[in-house]
Amino acid sequence: MRILFLVSIICGSLAGAAFGQCSDADKAALEALDKAWGTASQKGDRATLESFIAADFRALPGMGTKAETISNAVANAQQTGGTPAGNVTWDRYIITCTPNSATITHRNIIVSDDGPDGRETTTWARSIHVLEKRGGKWQLVSTTGHEMDDEMALYYMDLDWTEANLKRDKAWFERNFADEYASVSSTDGSVSGKGADIEETLNSKAKTEMTESTNQMIRVDRNVGVIIGIYHWKGTDENGKPFDNRVRYTDTYVKRNGRWQVLSTISVPIKEN
């Protein structure tokens, strides 16, 4: 599955090279259009859906038509009062386009309280949309999607964690680190808990300019997941001295009440040859 995902990205890159890549403005406009369509679907906004969906639209795998898709959206909105069963977030957009065609892929995160005893659960999915520009206006011609398996969900969490480090996103750490989370230092082997690790990240005087995680190997056994990868970050330390560090990390996740949390992390420096 990971190989197919990477192949699709490579194919999209080749298409962009042949026909002209999307500008940042193009991508922003297409992302905004996609989110407006999602909101219109939730609310059963027939007029917006009629305008956005092409007459020859087909939804995979059942090959649903434009009329069927809009009728289903309106009916679902009437049942829910226009409010989805859970809190829905669309992110991690991958957008490629030519002057007259575009593909949009994104993650869907649905957080609801339909777990045992009303506990919160999280469901992750991916959506893939194909659009064409007709009469100067983007229209949706095909769409499909699927729920993510646990390996895909953990891969995205790994990317989220990397981004949270760069942004010093306290809310992400508080939500996604388990209460008994433990971190083993790559410098002196010391162990710190959830609160201490978060405070160290937030209060660091270093200025991080770039973070990335690569070479991930992901293993899942029931409710336990492990990711081994390479974490790379650059910036300047508290004295203004530039740094460029790489470590190989092993992160352990546990799935509780329908969502994954980080249980522990350990890393070792990678020395340049």
C-alpha cells in the first residue's frame, strides 16, 4: 500500500512536469473549493452541490451519479440537521493540476463520542477527487475514498508529530501523548515523562527552522504500533550556533478507546561518515 501511495505521488509529479505544476495560489483555491464542497455536503446545500458537481460525475466504487450523490447528501443532512455525527477535519492535502484538470487527495479525521460509554473515538480516511475546468469553472467529475488502516493512520500521526515539534504545538502533545508517556534522551539516556518532555520542547531557546521524518518502518500488532524512522531537524541553538541533527528513533504507540496515542520514544544519533 505504501508503495502504491508513493507511485501515485511520482506519477503526479511527472504529470506536473509535463503540463505545468499548480501554483501555490492554485492549490489554495482548490483546497478551499474542496472544503466548501465538504461543508455543502454536510449541510445538504443542493444549490452549491448542483453547481460544483459535473453532469457526467461518477462516484466510485458504485458509480453513483450526480443526482444520486446530491439526493443522498440532502437526505443525510435532513436526518442529522446539517450537523455531522462527529467533528470532521480535512487536511494533509496533496494537489496536482494542469490548466484544465486537477486531482485532490486529503485526509479525513472524524472525532465522535460513539464509543463505549460515550467515549471519544477517532476514524481516519482518505479521499481522492478528480476535477476538470469547464467553462472557466472547476467541476467535480469523479471521487472515491477509503478508511485508513492502522499503518496509514500511524504514518500520518508521525508526520503530525514532526510538524508539532516545529510549531511547538502544546495542544497536540497534550492530546496525543499518553499519560504514562516516556521519552529517552538521545544525548544522555535520561528518561522524562509527558509533562517534562512537553515543557522542554516549549521552553527551548533553540530556534528550529526545519523538521522532517523519513524512512519510516511501521509495524502494528493489534493495539500496539511501532515506528522506526529518521528524524532530521535544523536551526540555531540558544547561543545562535547553527545545528543540523539526525537521529534514528523508535516510537511506540498504543490504541485506546478507538484512537492511537504515543506511549514512548527513544532515539540515537546518526553520525556522519
